[in-house]
Amino acid sequence: MDYQRLKELADRSYNNGTFTFTDFCSMADLSAYYEKEKELRFAGPVLFGGCDIAERKMIRFGNPEELGYEQDFPITALIIRPAAAKFADDLNHRDFLGSLMNLGIKRELLGDIFVKEKAACVFCKDSIADYIIENLTRIKHTTVKVSVATEKDTAAITAPTLEEKVIQVASLRLDAVIARVYNLSRNDAVSLCASGLVFINGRECTENAKDLKPGDVISVRGHGKFEFADEIGASKKGKINCRVQIYR
């Protein structure tokens, strides 16, 4: 989504005294937004993707205090389950997304998809929720049922499974840590950064020499996501021992 479209939505909200919303933005879209964030603050932008750890998010323009009312994001959480779990295929993120796209749904109308134990929670725009419920009946060879997710369902499926890992690095540089977390060469890690495939706390980072700090969440397209937790001392050879939490 380009800046002109964001400015148009911000102006409409500010001038008409109403809330306006983008579709779901990719992490690349959101990085472009962050670069212009200061210029759009006059319209009170807020980002949300359906749950706290969502990467794809909508941007809402409009300040509730100034407008005098509140309006929720037009996001529906759907739960997709096999009709007979015993006979279901082992479905992954790509399977769920592919089946949704095969219904003719544009990617920007869909948020994050979380998969756990053959079920999935998908965030979508309110306007297409009923269409998905009525038309998504099969994924691969598995018959599925779709319904609006309860808060309990959403919390259970979106809760991340974290694997703690201790690594040794020469420095806290982004490329050094990525290389150790995903068993890559340093050159491969540098290339990922240069290609715009690395995001820190939702913002694209092409600066491979950037030092990480505790609490940083790093997403590496094609590899996964992890949190840089903290340093836990130095080795006898002067290496830095670090603890990371890898999202599974």
C-alpha cells in the first residue's frame, strides 16, 4: 500500500470525523507505513491484526477521544477444523492459505493464519467471513468445517509455542545472530537482510550490522521468527552466550 493511499484515508478520517481502515497490510507494507508514520499521526493511526502477535495488520485512522465514539476493527476470527480429525491430512499454513485463495479471495482481505493440531485460526475482513464459512469445505483431501472462533479457540490456537535455544556469537549483530539461529552462513544472513526479508519488531531492517537488544522480535521470511531474549555471559574464548526463543 503506497503512501498516497494512506494519506487519503488519514485525510478522510480527519476531515469527515469518521474512522477509516486499510485492508490487511503485509510486513513490507507496514515498514513503508512506519517510514511515514510521523506525517500521519494527525489522524490517530492504530494498528491491529486480530491478536497481539499478528504480523499482518490493519491500520485504523481516527482518534476516539476527538470523534466521541469507538469503532472496532472489521476483523473476524474464523476457526477451521477437519470434519473428522482422525482421517485428516496433516495440513500446514500453505494448505490453508492456498484453499482460501482458491476461493478467489484477495490476500489483502486475509490476515494471519495460525495452525495448530490440524486446525487453523484465520483472521479476515468481516465482509468475507460468511463467504468463507459457506464455501470453504475442503482442504486437500480433508473435509473441513468453518465457524466464527470463540475467544477461547482464538487464544488456544494463536498462543505461540516457544523453543528456547542458547547460541554463541562473536557479536550481537543481526546477521551473526540470524546465522546461528538458523544454521546459515554469515553471507547468507547478510543476503537475507539486503533482500528485505528481515524484520525487527515488524519493521524491515536491511542493516545487517545492527545490534540486537533484549525483547527484539526478528522475523526472517522463509525461515521463521524468534525473540532475542538476553545475554547470559561469555565463553572462555570470548564468545557471547545468548538466549533466544524460537516460534514453532
